[in-house]
Amino acid sequence: MKDDKQLWDQLSRAEKPTVEENDERIKGLLQKSRRIAVLTGAGVSTEAGIPDFKSTDASWPYDEPREALLSAPYWRRDPRSFWEVYRSTLRATELQGELEPTRFHRWLVDLEHREETNFLEILTQNVDGLHTKAGSSKVTEAHGNSSRAICIECRNTFPMADLEGDVLPTCPVCGFPPLKPDISLFFEGVNGVGEFRTSVDWSDLLIVAGTGLQVGPVNEIPFYAQRYLVPTLWISNEEPPEDYSFTHLWIGDLGEFTERFPV
């Protein structure tokens, strides 16, 4: 294992290539990859008009932090106030069919459907449903989907658009109050990370796109790729966090990436 780690570190810390060399390396990596795992974050959807959390920090309208007001404990303690905060800050109605997938969403669909790809699996931190809307066939929404509400009693889900007039949404099936947005609130678990780690294990490429890797346990995924010696491609307009090493980097606009590397 020690020798494997040294080899991976050598790949990820190689001398910085020129722009042209870097483009050629990424093209070669994409061309030879057959089994692809993809981890995406908010940066994938900003082109669709959905701001990421970092860009909305300054406009947060409440004295208490979002980690408190958009949390599972607050939903249980004061559900009426929770729903008021949720609707006023997460732009729920705009995430229910009005927005269109970005160029990067559609690039991933093209990558999945090309002849050379055996499988492509996506784990997304986003709750907007745009990967599925674009046409990707295997998508796990780690943090849920904002277009739905869920009853924690009978586990039925309901379109959020049907609940717009309800100050405190109640389950129309079993009557349990209150419904909860079908997303992972702060201090709740996430979906599918364990299964995705297995997919990374037998992939020959992990793409990490549009995420700052600030939220666990999803931010542990690149370390599993490193352990399994899986090549990694970082795509973002920012450098990766200091604790992470990637074998390939592309720093810039995600839409521009799709133009630079058409499938």
C-alpha cells in the first residue's frame, strides 16, 4: 500500500504542464476511460441560474446561520417557521421544472452515451434534479431533491409545487404534520455515498466537478480514488483544497470545458 501511495503521489505532483500539454493529457484521459464515476457540486448548476451557497452568504437575511435554520432539529422544533425560512431562501419554486440543464449536464450525458463508455455513474450534491432532466441514467442525489416533500411517517413523497399554498404542509395520505422537504437538512445523513465508493473502486476515472469539497462524507470520495489508484480529474473555476491531490486539473469555467473537450 505504501508503494501504491508513492506512485499515486508522483502522478498527482508531476511537473506542471503547459496549457497545451494539459489539454492533451485530459483528452487522452477521457478517450481511454471506460468506467467513469462523477462527483458534482453546486458549480455544475450555476450556469442554469442557481447560486451556490458561497455566493449567497452575504445576502442571508437572518441573524441565525443557515446551519441552524435549515436544520433537522429546527424543522422538528418549529416546523412553521422552518417552512417560512425554507421557502424564502431556497427558491423552491424555481427548482421545479423552470430551469434547464447546463452545458456541463449535457456534456455528461454525451459522455455516458458515447460508444467507448461502459458505464457512467453520478453522485451529485445538488438538489435541483438537472442531471436527470438532462438525460443521465444513473444519478444518486446525495442530498435529495428539492422538487419533492416527504412524509417521514408513511414515506410518501409529493410535488413541492402542489404545496405552495400550505403554510404548514400536512401529508394528504396519512395526515401526519408536518411534511419535510425531501432533501438532507443540516444534521441529517446523505444518500448513496457507500455505494458510490464501490463504484469508484472499479472505475478507471473519477471526475470531480463544481464542488468545493467542504461537506462530508461526500468530500471523502477523492481519497478513496487515491487509495484505489484511480486517475482523477478536477474541473472547477477554483483550485482544489490543499488537502487534496488530483492527477489531472482543469481550472476554469465548466461551460468552457465542454467546448474545449467535446465528446
